[in-house]
Amino acid sequence: MLKNSIESYAADVLIVDDTLANLQLLTSILKEDGYKVRPATSGAMALQAIVQKLPDLILLDIKMPEMNGYEVCEELKRHDRTKDIPIIFISALSDIADKVRAFNVGAVDYINKPFQFEEVKARVSTHLKLKAYQNDMARQVAEGIEKISGLNQEIIDTQRELIFTMGEICETRSLETGQHVKRVAAYSCLLAKLYGCNFEDAELIQQASPMHDIGKVAIADAILNKSGAYTLEEFDVMKSHTTLGFSMLSASQRPLLRMAATIAVEHHEKWNGTGYPYGLTGDEISVAGRIAAIADVFDALGSVRCYKSAWELPKILDFFHQQRGVHFDPVLLDLFFEHLDEFLVIRNKFLD
């Protein structure tokens, strides 16, 4: 198929030579083989012709006034738009140094004058076919990359959907609504961006945060949905949802699941080290864990749970002020208060 397309396509050949007789002869030779031929009598004229329309190949003389062939070639190789045009030097210069210089400036071939008609035809045809093969290979590579990128995106989208669905299922089992994970995800993304996380990291935190409580699927209903206060033993069981979630997610090497594992195990850690499961302090807690802690607590306090009623907003904000540098990262909490209106917009968007 490629061979047929090469043969049926009338290639555009630009011939650059300051000798009119050479231009006429080369034009006649190449037109016999069906090529579209454009002549130029100087380097400057050639560059103007190339601006108007890119040729498929250039036959270029070296010894020309004002701008020689080497200079024309170097100028073309400097620009992305023209650097891949195959250039064949056709010159009376026969010294090896001249030929070496021609290849060094970017030529694909070199024909000596006086030239043989069939040699010119054969070399032009060969280099046009090589360029066509290169273009076709580049097209196939681009299509392959596009296909792979599409498949990768499909995998990523499937992961996101699965994580979000599992997060909703987990919340439903503990008698909470799926809106909780939507709000926590949106709060987390906003806070990450305010903190200075790049777009990719903020999106990763947003996509991973719905799995923060996934470990609760392994907690018995009698404890998970208990309306009264926990015993010490029951609270120890309840706290284990952090390490259980980490165990479920950390086996994967996927960045999304690795982030979800980190958030699952760290979202109950506290800035002053009194959290669980490991009692991490300050920067020992990952940024994602510190962000998720604020997002999760803010939403949990404002929501109805089996063990409590929803808090009013002023009470929540008073609690947050009290917990600055205790439960929560003070820098993140300051950003939260500075942009409270934006968090409330999210809260109202995903009402239970």
C-alpha cells in the first residue's frame, strides 16, 4: 500500500542552481518521471519558495553568489518546519572535503557535475521513497502512541471509577452517604491546590481520597454502626481500619492506589502526635494525610452519624480554631479559613 501511495503521489522537487542551463536540464529530466518541479536561481529565491510551500526534496547547487548551498542547507536545518526536507547537493566540486562538508551541514546525498540522467533520477527516487517511509513510520508511531495513551487513560479512568465506587460502598455500609466521599475529595483537591501542590498531585489526592475509610469494610457492623460510646477494646478495633485500608491498597505499584494507601493509613494522624495508628507528628505525616485529615473531619462534624447529630458551622469552626497545631497542620488550616467560602460552595453542591 505504501509503495502504491509513493508511486501515485507527484512529489514536489525544488531545484536550486544559478546556471539556467542546469535548471532547464534537471527540470526536463525530473518532469519526465512525473515530478512537480520548481526552479530557483539563488539561495534567497529558494528560501522564499520554501516559505510558500514545503518541497518534498531539494536539489541544491553549492557555488552560488550571495548565499551558497552550504548556507542554504544550514538555514533550513535550523528550523523545525524545514529541517527534515531531504537535500541532495549537486555540484561540480569534487574534492572530498567539499563532500564531507555537505554531509556535515545535513545533506542526504551528493551528485557530481557533470551528472548522468539516470543517476539523478535514481537518487531522487530513492530519497523520496526513504522520506515517504520515514513519514509513514512516524505516522504509525504517532497512531500507536495515541492508541496506547487512550488505553492508559481508560485504565486510569477505570481505576478512578472503581476507587470512587468502593469509597461510596464503604460509606453506605457505615450508614453514611456517598456524598461524603464526594465532598472529601473536592475539599482535598482544593486544599492541595491552595497549599501549592501541582495540578497532577492535587488531582491524585482528589482521586485517592474517597478510599480513606476503605478499611472499614473489615470492621464488624456491631462496632461500625454502634450508637453509643466505644469500649477501649472496640475503639482499638475501630482504629484498625487505617492499617487494614493500607494493607488492602499498598500492594499495588500504581500511583493512584499508593496515594490511596497513604491517605487511608494517615488520615487519623494528628499534628501533635496524638493520632493513630502510629502517632506521627508534624511533617512526618504526608501532605496528603494532613490534607485528608482536615477534609474528613470538616465533613464528618457537619454530617449526621449513628453516634452523633450534625454540628452547626460555627461550632465546627470554633473546634478547628482550637485544633490549630494540635490536630491539624497550622499552615493548611490557615489556608482553609482564608478560603472558607470556597469550601462552603463545595459543601452546598454535594448536599446529602
